[in-house]
Amino acid sequence: MSQNVVVIGGGPAGLVASRRLRDLGYTPILIEKEPMLGGHLARWDRLFPDGTEARSVLKPMLEDLDGIKYFTETEVLSINRLKDTWVVKFSNGLSAQVRAILLTTGFDLFKAEKKEEYGYGIYERVITNADMEAWFKSGATPQFDDVNVIGFVHCVGSRDEKAGNRQCSKVCCVTAVKQACELKERYPKATVYCFYMDLRMFGRKFEDLYLKAQKEYGIRFVRGRVSEVSEDIDGHLFVKAEDTLFGKPLKIKMDLLVLMAGMAPAAGTQALTRMMGIQTGEDGFFLPQSIVASPCTSSREGIFFAGTATGPKTIPETLGEADAAALAIDRYLKSLEK
Ligand SMILES: Cc1cc2nc3c(=O)[nH]c(=O)nc-3n(C[C@H](O)[C@H](O)[C@H](O)COP(=O)(O)OP(=O)(O)OC[C@H]3O[C@@H](n4cnc5c(N)ncnc54)[C@H](O)[C@@H]3O)c2cc1C
Ligand code: SF4
């Protein structure tokens, strides 16, 4: 008889791992707290580095759910160890007794309003990278008639001790460059600035996108932090920054400012940590047994991780880890039968 495995979080990691577990002969019980499966991928429009449509990546994940018991708008109420199993109670009244649980709870976008100096939630023309994706996805252009000068602020809530996160969120440099190019296609005459600390274009073809942004789209890259944003009487923005390469203070009138909010641990991470007696790192993400040698295995027997639940990752990295976690669970469950 096939064994159940509980998978918590129905984003790309949870979907791909569930399918892989099903293909290996298990019956995954996939729990998603939101009304829809798909996680953050369902919110993105076109993906870096090559503009692949997010929906074309998500569609096959959602089409092949045969053999997976999935429940949306469902959360975990309790998890308890009973002999060599875990007893999981869900908010929909169901429960499961399993030998393996996979945590694929992903990330939350850093709350940009916490960086008060940027005026997110106060000034209409200050938006986040996620708002920008929602605009692109809806096909709507920004509702402002004049979009002539646009700024992107990198590292919002990342690499920032004051925001409580020293780490790099990894995907926001390349997302800024991608979105800057996309805006330039919509507003060819606009002047677009990217304010960065340093550019982390680590992935395959990322550097090509950066060079294209400079050479073909004329995006202006300014090394320096934005220190203050204010609004004039017409609702336009005044952005103060320092160009640290030239040691020059800048004050630029802008029509739109896009904050590259970073990745923060998912809201329920601490509650799950307490229920299962596992650990999180200083950054608040789940901590595997070894971030080098066993990134999918927790410190407790039968608990596994995949995707951004253990820290910032791209979609290809997430999908690779989802497969790896399913194989690690298979190995673990087979080892119990010996
Ligand atoms: C602005 C932005 C743009 C990006 N663009 C790209 C791109 O172009 N290309 C690329 O490769 N990567 C991109 N990424 C990264 C990409 O979004 C992630 O790699 C991917 O979403 C990770 O998938 P995941 O399944 O680990 O997490 P998520 O997508 O966060 O999914 C986690 C799921 O778990 C659910 N969940 C959380 N907690 C619970 C709980 N307690 N109980 C039940 N369900 C729960 C959530 O609701 C969610 O559905 C981008 C990231 C950002 C911030
Ligand atoms: S990827 Fe770039 S914008 Fe994001 S935190 Fe790292 S350095 Fe900052």
C-alpha cells in the first residue's frame, strides 16, 4: 500500500516535489494556506533572465496533480511525534499519520513599509517589485500619465542590519534589471536609474541581461543608497541619494520608484519550528542539517525541506531541490523498511 507524505506549501517546490513523490509510488497530501496553488510563481509575469512567461512554467505543474491529495485554504494546526511517525492535524478537520513531512513553505516578500524613508504605502508612486509584476501581468501600464523618470532601489530589506537581515536576497538585482528593461520597452523615452550597492548577476545569462540593459536600453546604474524620498504638491517624488563612485550627492525628481523588496521567511516558519522541534538560522529561514552536504534534511528524523523555505533561491534552483528532497524522502522511507 502506498504511504502518505505530508507536503506543506503549494508553491513550485511543493508542487514539483509532490509530483515526484507520486511518481515514486507515494501518496502526497499537499497543504496550501492560500485559495490557489502556485505560490509566488503565480504572481509573476515574465521570468529572468530570458523573459519566459511565468504561466508557461506554472501550467504543467498544475495540470498533472492526479494521485496527489491537495487542500487549499488549509493550514497545519498541530504536529506531534508518535513512536516513529508524525501526527499532523489540519485546519479542515482532517489529520494524517506519516513517517515523512516535507516543508515547502517558501518565503514572504519583505514588508517595504518598514523602510519608512522610502515612503511605501504613503506615496502612490512608490511601488515594490511584486506590485510591478502585478502591473505587467494585468497588462495595465502605471495609472500615471507622465512616466519620464523611473528609479529602482536595490537591497530593500536585504543586506541591511537595521532591517534585521544581513543576507542577500539573491534574485532582486536581476529582477530590477529585467523590470527596468521591460519599463524601457513601454516608455522608450524614460530615463531609468538603478541604485545598487553592488550588482549580483550570478546566474547563467544574467550578465548578458545586464550588458543589454546598459547598451541597448541605456539604463543608468548608480552605485549608492537612496537616503530619502519625499513628494511634491503634484505627487511627484524627490529622491535623495549619493553616488558613491563619484562622491556626489544626488537629488532627482522622479515619476515612479520601484523598491526591490527582498525575501523574508514565510510567516508561519516559527510556529512550524516549535511544533516540530526543528531549527531556524539567524536569518529566520529553516536550517538544514548541513547547508552544504544535506540542504533538504532537517535535524529531526522524517522532516525535510525544499525551495525557498531554507533561504533565497531562483526557480530553477527551487525545482532542482524539490526533486532532490523527494529522492531523499524515498531513500529515508526505504531505509525504514530494511
Ligand atoms: C519579485 C520577485 C521576482 C522573482 N522573479 C523570478 C524569476 O523571474 N525567475 C526565477 O527563477 N525566480 C524568480 N523569483 C524567485 C521565485 O519566486 C522563487 O524561487 C519561487 O517562488 C520559490 O518557490 P517556493 O515553492 O520555494 O516558494 P513560494 O513560491 O513562496 O511558495 C510557497 C507556498 O507555500 C505556501 N505556504 C507558506 N506557509 C504555509 C503554511 N504554513 N501552510 C500552508 N501553506 C503555506 C504559500 O502560500 C505559497 O503558496 C522572484 C522572486 C521575487 C521576490
Ligand atoms: S540580489 Fe542585489 S538587490 Fe538583492 S539583496 Fe542581493 S545585492 Fe541587494
